[in-house]
Amino acid sequence: MTVFFAIISLILLISGALLFWQVREQRNMIAEMLESEDIPDTDHDPELVLTLRIRDPIAVAKRESRAGRILADRLPVMARKMVYQEVVRELEQELEERDIEVEMHVEYR
């Protein structure tokens, strides 16, 4: 029984060594490719960004304010902008109360 475990251990050790060698070879190959293509090696983590989209800003404008009811039918683009600006303002206030520093922007796409 000990011989069996010794053989299994030896096989696992060899397999682990081969996997370790493969990982090192792949890292070296990637580094060479980045160097040959003049791509800088990026060691930093990607930046996380939160995107918020209001599904029906016109309905929100109509529901939340008297002026929104009037503007939503006549000037829908302006009503959408106002809804987004108000959402940003309210979110900033809420996060500020919790001492969370944020940087918010409204992007027009």
C-alpha cells in the first residue's frame, strides 16, 4: 500500500512540476509578445465604473413634479435631462451623508 501511495505521490509531483513549467513558459511567451508589439505591461487592475440608466425618465418626470408633467409632453429631451440631473443630485446627497466620495457625470450618447 505504501508503494502505491509513493507512486501516486511521484506522479502528482511530476504533474505539478509540468504544470508549473507550462505556466512559466506561457508568462514568458506573453511577455515576449508584449515586448515585440511595444505594448506596455499593465499591472494595475481595471477601473470599475457604475452605469445608471433610467428606463422611463418621462414617466418619472410626470410622476415626481408638476413642471415635469408639463415639460414631459412638450419638451421630452429637456425633461429627460432634468430627471437625470435630479437623480445625480439626490445620489450625491445620499452618498455624501454616508461619507462616500464619488465622482458623477451625465454622459450623452
